[in-house]
Amino acid sequence: MQNRLKDGDKMVIGVTLVNVVPGQEKVAYNELLKIKGIKDVYHVFGEFDFVVISNVEGLSALNKLVDTIRESENVTKTQTIVGAEL
């Protein structure tokens, strides 16, 4: 799941599960789409409201991206899974 960059660092795939304030799904969806590094946002049903797929340069960048997601007043909870090569 990880691709090498020119300088030897690895791209990291992150899957972040996101809960938002009830009734704010459309607003939160549009906010998520504007965050650099997010590739896809899926509205889902179940324990979480969205599945966010990101592709960034390293774990530090993924951490910053998740912090940006959490800064939204519409986001109430996140859980992130990091992809790894087999």
C-alpha cells in the first residue's frame, strides 16, 4: 500500500473513520473534501458517518492531516488506520 517517493520516504495510506454532529453531514463532507491529502470521502451507515481515504508523505503528515480533520467543529470523533505493505 505504500509507494516510494524520489527521496526514499514512503507514501502512507490512511483510512480515517469520522463521526460528525448530527445534521451536519453535508457541511462536514464539504469541509473534508477541501483538506489537502484527502483522496476520497465516503458517507457510510453504521458506527461512523464517513470513511476518509488519504495519501500523504509519511506518518507525520498523516498525523497533521488527522489533526486538521479534528479541528472541525462538526467532527466529534475519529479513528485512523494506517495501511502497510505485505
